[in-house]
Amino acid sequence: MSLSKKRKVDTECRVFNKKWNNDYFFIEQNNVALCVICKEKVAVLKEYNIGRHYKSKHASTYNDLSGKLRSDKFEILKQNLLAQQSIFIKRSCQNESLVKASFQVARTLAIAGKPFTDGQIVKECILKTVEEICPDKINLFTGISFFKYFSIALDESTDTSDSAQVLLFVREVNESFEITEELAAVHSIKDSCTGNEIFLKVKESIFTLGLEFSILKGVTTDGERNMCGAYTGLVGNICKAVLETIKRQAIPNVSLNNLLLS
């Protein structure tokens, strides 16, 4: 007596029926049925399984839709799902560009023979990185100094070597009210990560980008004490720098003799 193997429905090479798009809001992706509403997968391409998922979870919400309204709703949900997935696909494709960018940065530093803290070299390194990762945004960085106002956001984390990493994001608005938001710099602080140390790094980046504290309109931090301290914290130092810049710009251009005689 021969032992027959049990039949498995997932090995029957079932074909996805396109009418399930509008009927149950499902699409086929990698030989698996995927719900465009809740993003859940149904491994077996079988109408009973797909229909059971729809009836138990979505029928009460979407049964009233019919005809063109139903097909339009399906297309909207489908495009939203594909847009979300494309973000992760684009992220994985950037890995090769990141490697190329690191070589470009290393080459620039070697030719200049200067440390990474040099302002102009930092800006050139950023431009080299942008050229490899997102060449369509190169003009955003080259013209960053022409923005009317800007705000910054900072986040502090620790890498595997227990060194503090401070990320600086810049959001700018130009005279046409066009908004740009980009990661402007990443600073590594090996010693004590005090508010003063972070401020010096932020000040360096702002001047490197050709910006001034007088047009800084907002600061967002992660809420740590070294960031939010009103006296020795980052925010306190920035407030002092803004006031000093405004006072300096408000003083009229008078000669030294006039100042001495006043």
C-alpha cells in the first residue's frame, strides 16, 4: 500500500483573478494576495480565503461603494500603498550611492590636506555627498545662503563607539516662500557633550552654510538638559548669539572719532 502525499493548496499554482481588485480590494504582489486597505497578506490565491478576509474586516466600510466610486477608491488605496513601498525601495538603492559619496568625501579631504573641521571643506564635502545621493537637490545646497529665514532642529544620539553624534537639520524659506528641509551636518563629539560644545558645532555649520543668527526663527531639540539649558545649554547660547547679532547690525556705521566724542 503506497502512501500518498497530502495535497497542499499553496502548491497548486493558483492564478490571481483581477476581478478581486474591485471585489475585495486585493492586488497580487510576489505571488501573494495583498490587501490594499490593511496591508495584510493572504498566502493562498484562493477566492474563499480572500473573500473571507474582506467580509470579516472591511465589508461593513466598503460594501456601500459600487461602480466607478468603488474602482476609484481601489486605485487611490493602491497608489498610496505603492508610494509607501517605494520609500523603502529608494532607501535600499541609496546604499551604493552612500559608499560612492564616502569615497568622494575622503578624496576631497586628502587633496585639501585639511581637517574635517575646516568650514569650506565641510561645505564641499556636503556638496560632493549631495551630488552622489540626490543630484537633483544640488542647487538647494549651493543656494542655501540666499534664503530669507531658517530654523534648525537637532537630535543627539550615541554610536557604537560611545561617541555623541549630533544631527543638524535646517529648514529654510526663500523670498518666494519656497520651503527646503535637509540634513545639513552630522557632528561627532568625543569628549563631554555640553551645551557649549554643541553650540560651537552648530555655529560652525551655520557660518559654513553662509547663514546668520539674525535670520534664525526657530530651534527644535530632543529636550535634553544640554540642549534646553537657558544659560549654558544650546538654546541659551543661541539666544545670546541672536541678540548679539541683532545688536551689532542695529549699530549705525559711524566713525571711531564719532564714537569717542559721543
